Amino acid sequence: MTTRSNPIRLATRGSDLALAQAESVKRALSGRRREVELVEVETTGDRIRDELIHRLGKTGAFVRSLDEKVLEGEVDGAIHSMKDMPTEDAELVVAAIPQRGPPGDRLVTPDGATLEGLPEGAVVGTGSLRRKAQLLAERPDLTVEPLRGNVDTRVEKLLSKPLNEEYDRRVAADEERKASTDDEFEPEFDQRPEEWVEELSERERAAFERSESFDAIVLAGAGLERSGLDREVPTRELPTESFVPAAGQGAIAVAMADGELAREVNDAIDHPRSRVETTVERSILAALGGGCVAPIGIHAVIQGEYVRTRVQVLAREGDPTISVTRDLPVERHAEAARELAEELADRGARELIDEAKREASEEEVDTERTDEEEGGDEGGK
């Protein structure tokens, strides 16, 4: 790769996870003697913090603002989580897909419980329609609640309940100690409740100050690893056979204008295997449609001369489900992926996706009506 004096300027979101992903791209390019400058950009998805992703209008709430900086010539490229990228025709090319991280989801609990081990009616948090549908398909008794925020915030919301319950136990024990007249009374805890709070870590303190009631949450394994949170909280891998990941999950994409610099970045850090696998997944998603408004999981893995591909399309409440596993030839993987999507559509996937879109439209109307009744952003006009 030719050494240049000017750094490559790459746009990124400012969340801890986005910056961790951007730093990994920066390190990879730096290893090829290219200086990289990261430019933080706030996106639509960052600004609308109280809305779930499927209500933000369309896939791309975290992407468009970064891509606009590229199109306007302010930066050379943008770094995205591939699963956030729209599958529609784009004005930029995916210059590089570095080696993909783990594509699957993980169940995160305070005590390392398995999905089967959660109590009946347990509250599980997720901001993903796909994950909600998959959870209900496996455990219809669960209460699946909306969950928003970056990965750090979501973990804090999970830890809120057990930390507050522990504090309440300590307060009750302390009250018992104060009320006791027995000289030989042995308190349950050595510390006063306030002393216990003082010794909490920064993350635990932030969680303690919240008032959330989740028993578990579901997050992407790659995000947990890249943020280092997998070392702080117990996690359990969810099987990709039943919890089929989102198309492109675990992959990072560098979007750039087509040209010499994009080709140089491709030569430097593109991972061919990851590109083939994500191309299959995104080709199927594009052919099926649905974006973020329909629960669709697609997972492709190269095995020799074939790409083993599993597709799962669910109703929003988990039932019914249409799924298939197929080995697609590597040499014509994109075309074979589109053919598989057409087959799934004919088998009923199209009806499930159309129904999900109708439900999403009805939710949007209901939300607008509620805003008007409550005054909303426009003062009730």
C-alpha cells in the first residue's frame, strides 16, 4: 500500500462501542503504514434516544449522518456496524469488511442463568424485533420489554434490579440490628448500607441509581467483546440455529466513495471470507425486504465450496416461523442467495414480512396520535 502524507479521515459514532470498532479499523490500517484520523459524528439514532430502532423510520438511523460527511467531502470514509446499514442501493461502496467478529447473540444475566433457567414470566430486555420474536418462540411465557441505549447503558439497566434488591436487604438487616436488644446479636452484614454503596464500582453506582427491573437482556456477542463488557457480566451464548443473527451482525464496514483510495483500503484490510458471508446475508435481506420492521435472521458460514446459510423469518410474537438451511455454492453465492430468498418468499415469508410492516405502520400512527393527545413536539397542533 502506497504511503501517503495525508491521513485517511474516517467518520464514526461517538459511543464507546463505535469508537472501539473504529479504533480496530485504525489499527489495521496503521499496520499498513497509513495514518488514520477518526472524526466523531452524532447520528439520528443517537439523538432520538427514547424510540426503538424499528420506529426510527427505516434501517440506517445510525448510518446516514456519517455517510453524508463522506458525500460532502468532509471525510474520506465512514465506519459502520454492518447490521445497521440499509440494503438499498447506496451512493457509497463498502470499501472494506475486516475480519468479522462473533455473529451470534448472548443472554446476559446478573448470575449467569441460562435461557431455560430463567423463572416463568421473567422480564427480558431487547430493542430488537428479531430477538423478541425469537425469545417468545423459545419461551412464550417470558415478558419481553423494550430496551434502548448503548451497550454500557443496557448492562447498567440489567444490574439495577439486583443491586437495589441487595441494598434493600442490607437496609432491612441494619434496621434489625438497630432494633435488637440482644448483646450477642450478630448482624448479617459487616458493613452499613451506605458503606456498601460507597464501595460500588463506577458502573455499579450508575446501575444502582437507576430503577429498572430486567431479569436478563440479549446483546450481540461482538459488541460485548469489543467493549470488554463480557469480562464484567456473565453471558451465555444463544444457539445460532434458533437465534439466527441479523444479517451482517458482528461485521464492521468501511463505506467510501468508489475510487483509488477505496481500492487501497480494500487491498489493505478487506477479509474475503467475511465479505462472501455478509454478501449472502445482505443479498437475502435485500430480496426479502423488511429492514428493521420485520423479525428476520440470516446467518451464512463458508464450509469448503459452499456457504451454509440459515434463514429465519418470524411473526412479531414468535409464531409462526419459516426457516430453512441451505448450502449455496461459493462461486455464485450472491445469485444463489437471491434465489433462496425468492423460494422463502413463495413459502410464506412474504406474508409474514408484509404483516410485520402493517403492524409497524399501525404502531407509528398510534404513536403520532398519542403525541398529539399529549402535546407532542408541536404543542398539540
